[in-house]
Amino acid sequence: MSLQITIAWLEGSERCTRHHGMKEAVEELF
């Protein structure tokens, strides 16, 4: 993973985990 992708993933997963668990957020992003 590049740094930009990691940062974007962290920002996106932070929003997703407010509605879902971490596992569901990861499955949505990948």
C-alpha cells in the first residue's frame, strides 16, 4: 500500500466504523 492509499483508507474507514464494525468497513473498501 502506498501512503496516500493508507491515508485515504484510514479516513474512509473512520467514517464507516461509525456505522459498522471494522470488519464490515474493510469488506466495503476492498
